[in-house]
Amino acid sequence: MTNENSELQAYLERPLPDLMSELSLYDTTTRSPADTWQKIVGPVRQRICVEWNWCDMRQDARLENDYDLAAAILIVLTTRVLHLPIDVDLTLIAAILVKRGLDTFCGCP
């Protein structure tokens, strides 16, 4: 297992509040994890929900378990440059998206 794979698995084993707290460490100018999330949510939503079209992609049987889904998200986030206002670990973002639920994040019907 590569370092990135083990890091992804470790993130998936942690609760969402811990992941959000870690996210806030990447931005010392905000007061809360929610504030940090709000800074990056727009570009992430554009990449995952619009460009990747999660609401259609969710039918893919290969994405049924959390690890495979998080790995696919990580690939989508890293395939092209993602312009975020803060420098943050995209593996952490992938795990947060899985924990938050992509259907809700993207507003899928």
C-alpha cells in the first residue's frame, strides 16, 4: 500500500469532526473549521458536482465502498490544477467529501 493509500484509509477511519478540525489547521485566518470549509467549497463543488457530474457518476458500481469512492474523488481533484484559496491536502478533502456525503454535497435528486 502506498503512502497516499494508507493516508486515505487513515482519514476515512477518523470521524468527520476530527477531519474538519485538521482542515482548519491549513488556514490560520479563520475562526472555525466551517469557515475554512466555506473558503474551498465553491471550487470543490465545481470540480466534483459539475465537471465530474457526481449525480450521474454515482450509478457506477465501482464507487460503492468508501475507499474506492474517496480514491476516485482524489483522482478527480488532482487530474487538473484545482485553484483553492488555501494550500490544503486533497486527500483530506476527498475523505471529508465521503464523510459528508456526495449526494447531499452536490444536491442530487
